[in-house]
Amino acid sequence: MDFSKTQTFHNLARGFAGECMAGMRYQLIVKAAMKQGYEALADTIKVIAKNETNHAKVFFEAMLENAGSREDVHIDANYPFHGGSIEDGLRFAAIDERDEAERLYPEFAKIAREEGFAQLAVKFEQVAKVEANHRIIFEYLYEAFKDGSLYKAERPMLWICGECGYMHTSKEAWNICPLCGASQGEVELHLPFKKENI
């Protein structure tokens, strides 16, 4: 069988392109966050952008391993193009990650299994699980950014300066670090954790 003629090959190419684009979209959010002084937010999103780039690498390597190099791979697919504020970027990212986790990659996994590529189906499922976690993080960041609670909590929390390590427990992070003078945007973020997503 010519792997390059399978739907799984096409889906790997779609996944590669989509993950490359997601990584770049998230880098644009990072740039905007850094410009506005939200260093910890930018660092959190940088990690997710790096994850997306590595997903693209997984798909790229699977294409090469199964079909070799190609001069031209036609991809017929729709990809999101969103712009706007940091808040908009976080909201759109959560929506896009949900679609990948709940629809796109499970569908790709099903097709890979049907075509006899069980190991590739597992890769799509593993990426879907990571995307589900990304969705949780982006939803949290969007809501916290939108309502101003990124550096506030209902109960006392441990806030840590990402620059000097100064720690303080309270319901709200400081505006300026009392030790090194770093802005609030350097305070490490508290991200949601759901055991079922591990």
C-alpha cells in the first residue's frame, strides 16, 4: 500500500500544518503579553506553543517514516485565523484546543485504526489528550484575564516572584515585588489541575 495515498497520511499532513499554525498563533499572544508586561502569562503560553511545535514534529516524522520525503503535499483543510487582544487570543485558543481534543484528533485516530495504523492512532489520541489539557489552561487564563482575577484568589495562595523567588501568602499578588521591584506580571501563575486529564 502506498502510504501517501491514505487518509491517515493526509491527516498527518493536516495535523502538521495545524500544529505549526497553532504554535505561531500562540507566539503572537506571547508577544502581546510581553509587550503589556504579563511575563508569567507569556511564559505559560510559550510552553504551550512549544508543545504545539513538538506535536507538529511528531506528525512530520510519522509522515517521513511512512512515506518518505515529498516535493509537494496537497492539504485541503480549514484552519482558524483569529486575531485581536490578548483576551481574544486566549478565548480563541481555548475554542481551537477543544475542537482538536474532542473532534479532530479522535476522528483522525479512528481513521488511522480503520486503515490499519494502530500506532499512529495512539499518537493522535495522545495529542488529543494534551490538547484537552491545553483547553483547560486556556479557558482558565481567558476567564482570569477577562475578570481581572489572574493575580487574585478567593482564599490565601502562595505567590512567587518569577524574578527573585520572593514568596508571600495572601488573596492577591503584589503590584510590585517588595524584594526586587519586578512588576505583577512576573508573579508565577496558579494553573488549574484536574486529575482525570493526566
